[in-house]
Amino acid sequence: MISRMIQLDDFSIGYGSRLLLDHAEAAFAGGRLTALIGRNGTGKSTLLRAIAGLNRRYSGDLFLAGKRVRDLSPQESARVLAFVTTERTRIPSLRCEDVVSLGRAPYTNWIGSLQAADREIVRNALVSVGMEQYAHRTMDTMSDGECQRIMIARALAQQTPVILLDEPTSFLDLPNRYELCALLARLAHDEGKCILFSTHELDVAIQMCDGIALIDDGKICHLPVGEMIASGHIQRLFKIPNMPAGISARSDIHEEK
């Protein structure tokens, strides 16, 4: 496995006259769940879209599995990276199984028909997120948490080593936030995937993730959770006088092995 599944090399991006990231350097490995945090407007979604190849107005380089993002065709990119956005899918006639099947698009023939092997991959993806019994339900009949699991199943059906998620916990209540992040952690650890997601939920990031990537003042700092807490970056950025003792103690399980 390539240790650096995502790499930023002298990376700068912004919009208009505003620079969001300036000569940033960072790398994200397989088998790890990383939370991307920062204040509103600091460039979290912009960075994710750039990594996904949806925004190429940047300088420096981005690499996916050792290949430059600029050099990847859409089909090549779709076999390396899956992107789960914040958009809600609520089309009444669209079954969960059909949504997950869309993840096979990079591999199907020119008319997009599924083979037996593709159907098995779709079924296994639904099983992985605990939604196999919902295969024939339509998306408009399900809760936000259930729909989010289906979108993650679609990303799993895509069979990519990298998964990006933009604010996946935004519409979820607290128990579902933790349940979703526990699922992402299991996928990262058991299947060796590099999973990076943006979030405003500091408690979820600290207690559920292996690492935190923090964007502040045009720079990105990526550290294991315990080291990030010890660094004081989170406290300074969010003006937290003291990190809760329970959280600090919990963080030691995320140290690099």
C-alpha cells in the first residue's frame, strides 16, 4: 500500500483576492480516519474539492496514490477517490440499491449495465454499512442518518482507496454523529482506506479520529489527535481555555503506532 494516499506539495488555493491555503504541505496515509477542522470560510470544502479534482485553480501539486491529480482523467480519478458531498438525495423513485449501484459507474461497460460481480459488490457495500435490508426502499422514505449510510455505501461500491466526505454529520443528531464516525473508523482500519472528512464537531473529531488536520491562517497542521491536543492549536483557534480532562485522556488511543 502507498503510505501517502493524499499529498499536498507547496499547495496554494483561494478565490478572488483571498488566499485560503498558502504553500501548504500535508500528507494522509491509508488505514486512518482524519477530521479536517477550521473556522468557517477557511477553505475546508475548497480543499476537499481540489483533492477530488473538482477545482483545479490552485498552484503547487496534489497527489492521489502517488499520481498528480492534474494528470488523472475523470475515470482514473473515480477509481482512486470517492467523494460524499453534503447534498441530500431525496428522489422518490430512487431505490437505495440504485443509488449504491452508481458507485460502479467507473467499471461498467459503455451502456452502464451491471454484471453479476458488480451486483455482489453493491450488496457487500450495503452490508458493510448495515443497510442491506433497505436495498429496495426509496430514499425519500428514510432518515438523514440512513441516507448518509447509503451514500457511504455508494462510495464503498466505487472501491477506491481514498474517501472524502464534506460535513457528513451536519444533519445528524448526536448519537448518529458518533455512529457514523464509528463506521468510518471501522472502514479505515479494517479496509485500509484513507478517509478524510470536514467537520465542525470538535468532540467527534477528538474522540473518534486517528488524526486532525487543522486549517488556520493559510496553513494546514496535520497531527495525531493526542499530539494535536498537546500542541495547543485547537485551544488557540477556538479560544478554549482548557481542554476537558476526559477528552485529553481519551485521545491517547489515537497516537501513531
